[in-house]
Amino acid sequence: MIRTLLIDDEEHCLATLRWHLDTYCPQVQIVGSCFSGAEGLTGIYTHQPDLVFLDIELITTSVLSTRSGSVP
């Protein structure tokens, strides 16, 4: 299984992505969904996913801010 974390600030986008992954990618296990970059960083540290789907246009946190977050 590919452990996957979803990060998007729009709930309908998360639901659509989840549906597509569940329907077409049985080898993908969604370990969590996050609604902000900060929450996403916590999710990454907590769940240790193999793959992250990240909305590059998050309203509250830019991707560069998320990418440069320090690892605890």
C-alpha cells in the first residue's frame, strides 16, 4: 500500500480527490486529510506518508512556507 496524505483548503477538492483515489487507485491508502499547510506539516510528521497531495494555492500558507518548515 502507498500511504497517502491529502492537503487542500477546499473540502470539495479533498472529497473529489479521495473519491478518485478510492475508485481508481486501490493500492493507495489515504492516511489523513488536512485543510492547511500547518496542519499538513503536522500530518506529515504524524503519519509519515509515502505520498502527499498538496494544493499549491493554499489560502493561508504558501507552498514555499510549508516546504521550508522545520522538521521536529
